Amino acid sequence: MPFEAQLQCIHQRDETGDPIIRIFRIDMMQSRQPGTSLNVPNSREDYLFSFSPVIVYTCEVFSPYTAKYISANLTKILGYTADEFLTTPNFWSDHLHPEDRDRAFANFSLLYFAGRLLHEYRFQHQDGSWKWVRDELFMIPGMSGNSIEVIGYRSDITESREKEVALSESRNLLKTIVDTVPAGIFWKDKELHYLGCNPNFARDAGVESPQDIIGKVDYDLSWRREQAELYRNEDRQVIDSGIPKLYYEESLNTPDGKTIWLQTSRIPLRNTCNEVIGVLGIYQDITEQKQSNDSMRLATAIYQFGNEAIMVTDENNLIMAVNPAFTRITGYELADVVGKNPRIFQSGRHKNLLRENVAETSSRRSLARRGLGYA
């Protein structure tokens, strides 16, 4: 029986780069028969597809890839009827997202070359929203055995795609936090190889970027060998015990030869099965704070144990505190002078008493220096 067919060819290159020509014969008999529906109804087929999350379709081999058949669950998934999809010219291409259309059409060259194509794009739902679609196509022999046709499977992956986007955004946010927090952060595997770090740690370790530290061990970095051994012992202790080591002080030698003081915490890294798979460390540079604390301790020692009389006044020049030497020298307890102006010692009575107390204290010191007792 005579039938109408269309021959089309595509110029491509094979795996070695040599030019080839692919020639396809497309059986046009079914699509050209008047009054023949492209989507022959089948009640059992429609019933089975109503439970399927995947739209099954066949389409033309060449652009604009007009659909020849599409399963009835299209309505449930994308909101359109099969007749809309099959009878409206360029229905598929016209409902592609403008940003995805060129890429989707370009991908078909892979179908011609490999006989299979898997791609994802946005497609407009009947309600106007955009859905992410995973579209997998295969080139298969036609029913006559002398032609080819394309069969495809489309599924709505919007939910999983949105979860991927949310996860990606969460990871990006976490990376931003790790990279910008004013602390050094690192993590290692159980063999104490570095898996990563943030820019602050990379700088202190003497490497150009966090990527450069991956796979290294402490002996490869800028600190002395005894420091490297100390750090490794602390990491090993946390990994072996599974117990965090929190908020302790340690020193670190920087690449420029300075020694800085750190407040460090180490915690075990665990997988989803709660097994220890490494260690996470975080530290802050407390050098200035430590120096300030040391200065404060020195000032406190001078205040408490010094031989000079010291008064502390507030912004109104009223006495707030005195040190023990003040009491020894002047004879005044804190209760006697607190809240008063130091000018009281310039009055006649206080001045004479202060002079007597100072003279008595001086005599005691003089006798003490000469090794004599004083009763």
C-alpha cells in the first residue's frame, strides 16, 4: 500500500571528529490521514496513566518537535488537556520558559547523536505558574521497522528542584558565615588530614587560600614541629574520646614570626550514624585581651601590695577606694574617706593628723631598714 514519508538529514561528527550525515525517514501516514486522532483514547490506558507521576509522549523527530501522542495524566500534572497539547501548533515550544527555550532546543543535537537525551527546563502550568520538568527522550525504531520515532517521559520535579535550591542557598549562607566570622575554623578527618578551613585559618597557617590546605597535615604548615605535635595530640584526644574540649588557651606562631594567644574549642565531627569521622576546631585571637588582663593583674598587685598610698576617685573627684598602703600611711580606713573630696587632707585638723601618721610610718620604715624592732 502506498504511503507518504518524509526524509530529513542532519550533518554531525562522530566520536573521532569525522563528518557524518544521519538520514531519517519519518512515516507520515498516520498524521496525514483525515479524521484520524493523534491521541487514540483507551480507557484502560488512561486509567493506568492516572496513577503515574510521569507523562508519556511521542513527538516529531525534528523541530518544532510537535507531539503526536501524549498520555491523559498530562491534565493532572500540568493542567492541560491532551487535545490542547496535540492540536495547538508549537504548543510545547511556546510554553517553555524564555530563559530555557534556546537551551532546550540545542539539547536535541545530543538526541540525534546518542539516541538519548535527558534535560531539565521550566514549563508553564495551565494556571500560569512555572514548573520544573525533567524530560527524558529516546529515539526508537518505528512500528514499520524502517523508520524512527521519539518517545519521551516528562515528570514534574519542581518540589525537589526547590529543595535543591534551598539547600544550595543554605550552604552558601553557611559558607559566608564561616568565611566572615572573626575566628579561625578548620576541620580534619580521622587521619588528621585537613578537609577544609576558613580564610582566617588559612592566613594563620601560611597558605594562600582554604583550598590549598585540603589534604595537608600540621607538619606541612607554618608552625614549629613541637606545636604541630601538640595540635595533633589535642585533635587525637577529641577524636578518640568523642568528648569536646572547650574554651582553653593555647599559643600559635604565625608565618610572620609573631606569637599569638588563642581561645580554642575542639569538637568531634560525626556522621549521620553518630560515628566520629574527624574533628572540628574553632579559635579566637585573644592576644590583646590577654595582654590587657595581664596588665590589669599587675595593676591590681601594685594597688594591693604596693608601698605607695593610692586613692581612686570618681568623675566628681570623690573618693571611691583606697589601697592598704593608704590606710597604713594615713591612718584612715576606707569608711573614713569614701565619698569625700581629697581636699579634706588640706584642712588643719586632717593635715596635722596626716602629718603625724606619715611621720610615724616613716619612722617604722627607717627602723625596719636598720633591722630594729618597733613596738
